[in-house]
Amino acid sequence: MDWRIVACVADYGVHKIASIIIDWEALREDFPILREKAHGHPLIYFDSAATSQKPRAVIEAIRNFYEHDNANVHRGLHTLSSRATEAYENARQRVAEYIGAASPDEIVFTRGTTESINLVAQAWGGKFVREGDVILLTVMEHHSNLVPWQLLAEWTGAQLRFLPVLDDGTLDLEQLSSLLTTDVKLFAFTHVSNSLGTINAVVELCAKARDVGAITLVDAAQSVGHMPLDVQELGCDFLAFSGHKMCGPTGIGVLYGRAELLDSMPPWHGGGEMIVSVTLEKSTFKRPPHRFEAGTPNIAGAIGLAAAIDYIERIGRPAIFGHDSQLARYAAERLTEVPGTRIFGPSGERGALVGFVMDAAHPHDLTTFADQYGLAMRGGHHCNQPLMRRFGVSGTTRASFYFYNTIEEIDRIIEILQRAVRFFS
């Protein structure tokens, strides 16, 4: 196959068409780990929904910081501290540009999507959510966008509601008007399901929430590295994502919040760096985002995230989305050839993953078997236990893709799964 294929895809939000010729095979050379072997077989890494691999540019950016600029930020007057502070704040600016935030002050660095959502639940929710208020979620939420709201509901006496999921893996939008009512304080939902690959209509959902006065939080962990995304066009109030799912390092994430909302929120961690003044009895706090970044931040992580954004932008998110969608659709089609296989999620366009179960083997057994042939997949409930129960399974096997994966690798997975059918039968 000629990997210099043309990617023609719709740019979500602005509906532009991008036609880009990308040498996808050449991009694989930027990822040293893809040359690894597992059990003597070439590595096929189909677990990018859990964490993506890192290009050399990101690895070098982190190494360069530690070798040449390592110092704490914001506190020192010496040269290294000035350089580290500049790089850290430049990373904040780069993230703001990447997601279309109005200002870098709307970008809070966190440890990841989970911490970002917990920050909103505790700081915003702790101040504004009261007994009798309603928090609306969906049945397809990752535990990171479920458990924090369960805890908040327990603390405050708020109620939880859930938008159901249809058999085809899409949200039951016909029930939205009866669930998204004026007593809903917050509507939190995922952009792309980490188990189904469903791409939710964020613009529509945020608009309907605004109509009833509800605040919105979007979990963009599975979308922000794969497709064009602009928070102002989406119309969301908060958006959370992790660096490690978009070619960046682990331990760094982002909370975007509209400036007026962040200004209204109290700190959620106390310590150094987030204060203006401290007496023995009382402290006053900085304005956002620094109010929410107590202690020494993950400086190298922020710098690595900025390098990942630069790398992704050089390829182009419209092209990445087209490539990833092609892989996911092709995988879903080929999986129908494997006897006794049930595929989950939409039959049409989907995010960069396919979840399935096979009659022949439990997902854990199947992924263990596949690993013997160099194939890395994820088997289990994917932090989606309520969703798994909705579909009557304990878990699924998930193959998730990124722009460094190939059609040939998907053909190889079908061969391995066919072999698994014979082995377990």
C-alpha cells in the first residue's frame, strides 16, 4: 500500500475540508519504541486510548530541559529559573492556542483528566452545588467523569441523572429534553467514548445546556489529540484532557475553564506558589490559573506537552482524524470476519478505537494470547463498569489506534484473532 494517502476530512466546528498528503510510514520512524519486539514479534501497539507513544521530539524536549534549564519556576531570579519559567508559561500559551482558549489564564495545568475533573467537582461544585441541584451525566462516562460527581452528590445532597445509551452506542438524545431541565446545575459528558468510539455532538449538547442555565464540562481525553477542537466553538464551560494520550508525557494534564468561572472558584489545594500573602491566621490567593497550581508543578511535563502539540500540529489534526477514522472503520469491518465476534459502538464514523467481545475467550485471556504475538491491546471494563453492564458484558477487548498505526497492522490483528478462535475452541 502507498502510505502517502490523501486525508480528506471535515474539520469539526468550522466544517472546513482539508486535503493533506502525509507519509504516515515515515512518521513511524519518529517513535523509537515502535522498533521494539514482544515475545520475538514486531510490536503492534493498539493501546493508544490508554496512553499514546512518544515521538523523539517530545523525548528530546524533556531531556533538553533537564540538561540545560532545570530550575523551579516563578520563584527564582537567576538565569535557569527565568528560562524554566519562560518555557513553562510558553507551554500554557501553546495549550491555549491549541484548544482555542481566549487567554492562557484559562489554562490550568493538572496531573491529567482525572485531576482536572476533580478540581472542578471540589472547587466549583463545592461552592455552587447545593442540595436538590441535579448533575447530569451519561451512561458512557469513564469513571473519572463519574466518581467525582458521585462524591460531590454525597457531600452536598445533589442528585445524579444519566442520559441513556442506545444499542448502537450513541446517546439517547430523545430523552435529553426531559433530563436536561432547569434544575440541572452541571452537565458533564465525554467527547469521544473510550469504550465505544462514539463521537458525541458537543456543540449541540453545550447549546442545550446553556438554554437551561447549566454549566458544561467536556471530557476530551480521547479527542483532543485526534481531531480539531476549539473550546469557543464547542461552547463548553470546562474541558479536561491528559497529555499522555496525545504524544505527551504522563503526569501532565489540562483544565480549561472560562475566565469568569475560574475567577469565581476558591483554591482546592493549599501551599506555596498559589498565594499572594500569608499570615499565621489567613492567606490571600493569586488569580487563576496560579490559584489552582499549588506547589512545584510538573515543569518538564508541561514542556513535553507543548512539544507534543507542536508535533501534532505539524501533521495537522484534520489529517490525523481522517487517518485514525479510516483505521477504525477498517478494523470494525474486518472484525466481522472473525467467528463469534460482537462489535460495540456506532456502525459509521467513530473515534480511533474498536471494542469487541469474542465467544471463544474472555477479554483478559484474549489479550494475553495476543501479546504472545506482539499485539498490545486492552482487555477489561476500561473504567466503564456501568457501560459494560448496560451492554450485558463484564468487559471488552479494545483495539485503539493513532496516526503511527497502519492498515497492515490491522490485517495482522485479524490473523492473530483467527488463530485465537482456533486455539480457544
